[in-house]
Amino acid sequence: MTVTLARPALAGPRPLADSGRRPTGGAPSGDDVQALVQTAIEALSALAEAGRQSTSWSAELQAAVLAGWDRLSGQVVAGRAVVLDAHLDSGAWTSRGDRDEAAWRARTGHEGLAAGIAQVRTARALSALPAVASALAEGAITPTHVDQLARIRAAAGPVVVQQLGTPDGQDEVLQLAARTDARTFGRSLARWAAQREPATVQSRHDAQRAARFLTLADTPDGTAVRGLLDTSTGRRLRLALESVTPAPAVDDERSAEQRRADALGTLAERVLSATDEDLPGGLGRTQVSVVLSERTWVSVRGTSGSTVGLVEALVGVPPAVDDDGSPVPASELSRLLCDCDLTRIVLTAESVVTDLGRTTRLHTPRLRRAIAARDGGCAWAGCTLPARYCQVHHPHWWSRGGGTSVDNGVLLCSFHHHEVHRRDLAVTRHPAPPDRAGPAGSPVAAYTITEASGRVLADSRGPVAGAHPPEPGEPPGS
């Protein structure tokens, strides 16, 4: 099929200040660069116009063009970062009275301050990390991966910044990015940084604590609540609200914000009435879980429990993390070790824990926590839903004689749990690959999910030789 496109008239970019001047060393002149910019704009405009006919394309062509756009987005971010970094270094941006680099970029890019901050942060990061910049331009990683890396680098201390700047450090980060989605990569990189510089995690927590506040103001329209909490306290509040927020009924017309407000009122009523009733939700009494590797536990046990001692003990060992995988500051860990009930879940290499047999159908809160520590979240490859939103499924179905145990339990989100039952899928656990890090830095169990025919729908170990590809138009893991 031949498509003839009428190219729209495009206003050319503003001429460069040195247009026509050819630098030494064979570099392109200003006119050459302007021509390249114009050619790229026209080519992308033509490609976008062609996309208007994509409903008539085959699924293969649509996927190929989407992959091309993905590659182009990385090249745009990488190319812009080079020029932006050079312009910022020149100091020319200061001539218009902007407050800082991000404010200047927000004004000139017309995308707002958040975008300006992100672009400057990315430009500085890619300038310091040439291997990462090349990987982005080549399509090996995505702009979202780079944004996560730039965020963590900007908040890191000198030790992490120095290690990221080395070829070995960049290679390690790129290997991590290549096997995880951007969200998982960000969490894994945060743990990577925390292991090398726990003092920075603590100082950031201290700054959050210093800035905390909560105000309640009675107004004619009601009580206005406004505040800022440190991340650890905010997480405890979120868990408490979730514990008294059951899944909405079909006829529940409340918004998420309204359900959250009602949950806060319920918590207040529970405290004031001083009852000891079980909270709804099916997960047992809500607990704040902290997961430690064996190495970390040994290091922590060898200290006095003081913040300073813990910071020193945590250098070089996998950080203690909550069940979402976020590093726990040393002071919070010290408080938990001093003033909380501890449930120690020891997982062998085969993840063998207590077996309750068939006397109980539902997994107890204790077993659920053990399964969460092993699986980390939904076991369906590509699903990033964390453990607290997942349900426990019996791989050997209860109705078919399966028992209730850690070994016969797997975390699945509500959607994938329904899919497993709806399609009568088999869930098989495999030994944890060494490169599949869990919340505490220890390997996370891997799973394959297959149809009765043997067709593999999801495999968290990666592509499997001989596995059937998805049907045309069907995304992997669908």
C-alpha cells in the first residue's frame, strides 16, 4: 500500500546565534544543525500523519511502529539532554532573570516546573553517566528508567554518586535496568544505594521528620486536615487506613478520597472506644513488616541498637526494607527492634516454612506474611502489584486435595487470581534465579503460569525456549 502524505507547513526553528559559522575539527555548522532539526521534525510529522491510518495496519506493523516510537522517545531524551547540559554550563540561561536552571527550563519548555526539574536532573545525570546515555539512545533502557536513576542520583550522597560514575557502577545499573520494569528498577536501585550509603537514607529521614506537621482547622464547611509526614509514618497511616477500608460494594458510590476520609473516622472511633475487635479486611491485625536478609539480621544483632551503630552496621549489607521494598532508615529500624512485636520468618533456599495441612482452608496471617516475604508481590510475570494488595492462591487447588501451607500458597493480585481460576491455569514455582532480588535483596521465587495445553502465558524467569508466542494482537502475559 502506498501512502502519499501532504506535509504541513512547519515554522522552522529560530536561527542559531552562530548560524553559518563552521567550527573547527569538522563539526557541523549552525546551518547544518538547523537543517538536521528541520529534517527530523518533518520526518516525525510524516510518521505521525501516517499513524492516522494505523487502524488498517496489521498487528505486526502496529507493534513495529510502536517499538519505533519507543526508540525515538529515548533518542529525543538523550539528544535533548546533551544540548541542555551544554547550555546550562554556558550560563546563558541566567540572562533572563530566572530563579534557577529548572525555572528557566520550565519557562522555555512550556511544560511546567515539574518537567523542568526532571529535564535538568536527567541532563546532569546523563552527562555524568555516558554508558547510561548511550544505552538510552540505543533503546536498551527507557526514559522512565533514566528518570528513576536521575532521581536517586540527585538525592544520593557522594559515595553513591562516585560509584555510579564508574564504568563498573554504570554496568551494574544497566544490567539491573535490562531485566526489570522502571518501577521495580527504581526500588531496586534505591536498595542498591542504601546498601552503599545508609547514612544518606537516615539523613533524608531526619529531614522529613524535621519538616513534619499536622493541622486541624474547624471551618464552617467542616474540619480541614493538612499535613506532611515522614515516609515511614505515612506508610503506617496508609496501612491503618487500608485495614479499615473494605473493598467497595457494587453500589458504593463513594470516591476513593471519601472512603479514605471515612476510614480515618473509623480509626478515631476505634481508639476512642478502646475496643479490641478484629479489623475487617481478611488479613488479620495490621502489622508493619520489616524484612531483613540473614546478613543484615546478623549485623544488626551485633550492635547496641543505636542509630549511629546501626548506620555503620548496615554499610555493605542488603538494607532492611518494608514489604514494598523501600529501605527502612536506621532510626526506624532501631525503634522497631526496641518497641514492637517481632515475627521472624526464616526462609530456607527452598522457602520451606510451617505446613498446616488440610485442617485450615484459608492461609493464616502468619503464613501469609511468610508467602509475601518469599514472593514479594503478584507472581504473574510483569504484574507489579505489591504484596499487600494480593490474595493467596492454592497452586494445588484446595478443591482438588491441596493443603494450606506456605509451599502450597502463591500471591496473585485479584485480577490474575480470577484469571487462574477462570482459565484453569497451572501455577508452578521454580528455584529463585540469583538475579531476581526480593525486598531484602534475597532471591524471589519465580513462577510459570500455563494453560492445560502447556502453552506458557507468563514466566517470571524470562523467555523460555520452545514456549508458544502470544497470538497475533495478544500482549505477552495476557
